Amino acid sequence: MTYATVMVNLQLGRSNAALVQVAGDLAERFGAGVIGVAACQPMQIVYGDAYVPPNLIEEDRKQIDLELKAAEAEFRTGLQGRVGRLEWRSTVTVYSLSRYVARQARSADLVVTGVDRDVSLFDMTRHTDLGDLVMQAGRPVLVVPTAAKVKFDRVLVGWKDTRESRLAVLNALPFLAKATQVTVAEIADEEVLAEARTDVADIVGWLKNHGIKAEPLAVASKGDDAAQLSAIAQDQNADLVVAGAYGHSRLREWVLGGVTRDLLLHTSRCSLLSH
């Protein structure tokens, strides 16, 4: 199993050089083609008594065109000569940007996106909501913070006996097969800790059948699973955490569990999430 096509989500109005570099590294690692995507919403017009001068709307559209061209140039310049198959897709849409990116994911095996903890209400027209993207993509989403290590040599699998975790481990097989260290860890309440040990041992055995060596780890919960998983990742010196993404829909917004939120916003390591 491998990733034949990697899709990288570029954000307009800022440098994506580090993210493009990661996409190129992944393409070389897996022999994959790369699709670049970018999306933007136009200036929001509030109808009623407010008047928006036509020249402002025109200037906004010109700025968007410039930013889309800059993003495509950055994508092609960064990957030309490194990747055999390159494709670019972009749009200006009144819908959410995550909706567009998730729909384009039908053409890819892996979605790569950055994370920005300092998004303001004023630049949502150029920001892809990570929670929405993970929950809608139907593909594994690799979240790459700016300061993250991107070697993908030491992988921590955050396990729970759920559909999302099973899918996450399956989707991560290409990464796990090339890693030098894999740990499968479950954080469980004391009364079910013995069952958790059986669970992680089963996953380690399943990975062995795929030619992947992994170590099991089951620990008692201390109450804050997100913080505890982060501490385990730090102890393991993990540069990638694999996990299922958990959430539910409420008034068209995704309400994510604490572990998922922590993984999405972590600044020092990458996360591979599946839902």
C-alpha cells in the first residue's frame, strides 16, 4: 500500500514554502504525484443599508487573482523537477473553503495542510477550517505545523477501539512501513486497562502481518487524555501522531473532542487524522 497522489492545500496571502517542501518530500518518499489546491472567498457583501463601492469589489477580485497566481507559482516552482505528476486546482467560492478542498480530495490518497493558531475573524476568507476538512475529506489528513519535525521516522499511534482508529491505522500503513519506530498506545481507565493491553497487542500483531514492527503501550488515564497523549509523544520523541478524529455535527459545525483539537493545533509535531 502506498500514496499514489498527495494533495497539498495552500493558503493564500502567505508563504507556503515549508508546506510545499513537505509535499515534495512525501512525493519522493512514496513515488507520488502532487495536486496543489487553493481557494478563497470573495469580499463579503452585507445587503441592506450598507453600500459597498464597486471599485472595492473590483480591487478585491484583482487581489484574489494575484494571490491565486502567486500560490500556483510557488507550488510549481517548489516542485518542478522533483515530482513527475503535478496538477493545480483553485477556485473563488462563496461556500466554505474546507468544502472545496474536501471535494477535491476525491482525487488523492492523502491530504496535506498547514495549521495556523492565529487566524482572525478578518481572514476567514482565506482560511480552511481544519476540523471541517478532517471530518469531510474521506481521506487521511496530514496536519503540518510550521515548527514541526517532518522526518516521519518515529510514529505514535493513539489507539482507541473505534471505527475511526481502525481507519486511521489502515490509512497510515505507508508511513508506518517506512518508520524506524512505531508505538501503539492506548490510554484507558484503570478498570479496563487489561482489555486495553489486549487491544494494543492485537494491533501490534496485525501490523506484524504487514511487515511492520511496533511496540504496544497501555497506560491508565490520569484524567486529561489529550495532555497525556502529548506527553507520551514527547517521551517517544515522536514526529508523527496517528489518530482517529472524533466529533459530531451540530448546526453545521463540527464539535471536536479534546484529543482531536489538541492534535490539530499542536505546534511541534505532525498529526495524521482520519474520520
